Amino acid sequence: MTFEDQHHKYLQLALEEAKKCTPTPTAFCVGCVLVSRLSAEPLVMSTGYSRELPGNTHAEANALSKFRSLPQEELCRFDPAASHAEILASADVYTTMEPCSIRTSGLSPCADALIDAQVKRCFIGVGEPDDFVQCEGAQKLVNAGIDVVWLKGLEEESLSVARRGH
């Protein structure tokens, strides 16, 4: 499997997460996958989708929260000596839509959560359209030193899944 095929595989997994979202006319359905590259083979650390956890939550924040809730003994499959923070600092994030830079609900934006987690790279399926806000999440990530990669080929599917219920 080529490196590009691997990226598409993880974005497809994120799309499967996004399809689990309960559609709503006032928000997008987004999926996210966190992948560790600390071992010889990449390992899925956590997944998340919009509104998965209580409180009007977003996909990236849910994936981060679920990973951070893993007990220390489960972290050994990524790196026996690493902490949650150290593993996150090596993580690749695959998200079906650009991480939000502003929340109309007043909650913390996903771009800020990824920056705080100090993730390594963020692979994005499609930019956030201006349906609700003017998003600058990818630029915020770049400004913070996080590599942003726009994956080509899944934009239409990512947007179609995101807009379910609109």
C-alpha cells in the first residue's frame, strides 16, 4: 500500500465515522481518526464524530477526549514509555472537514484543541464551507506549526456526508 493509499484509507475511516452522526440542519456531520506513527505500522489511536459525546461536541474534540481517557496500560501498544501527550505529539489527524476555528455555541474550536494537543499533521478531506461561519481552522494549524495536507479525491463525498440533514 502506498503512502497516499494509506492516507485515503484513514480518511475513508473518518467518513465512516461521519456517517454515524445524527443529521441536523444547523451543523455538519464530521468524522475524525487519530493515527499514531510511533511504531513500524501506523495504529488508530481513537475515532470520533460530531455530536458523539454529550454537549454539542465536534469530531476532533471527541477523538481527542476518547484518546485521553484511555488508561495508561492501553498506551503500551503505541509506545510502552510514552504519555498521552507524547503520543498525541506524534499523531496524524484525519478529518473529513477542516477543523473549526470558531464555534457559534461558544465552545472551544477544534483547531485550538488540535494545537493544544500539539499533533504533528492534519489531513483534511474538504474545507469548511461558509454555511455557518467563515472558517480559518487550517490556517490556524499552519500558523501553529502543524503540517496541513489537503487530501485530493474525496472532497465531494466529504461535503455530501457533512451536509446530510441540510
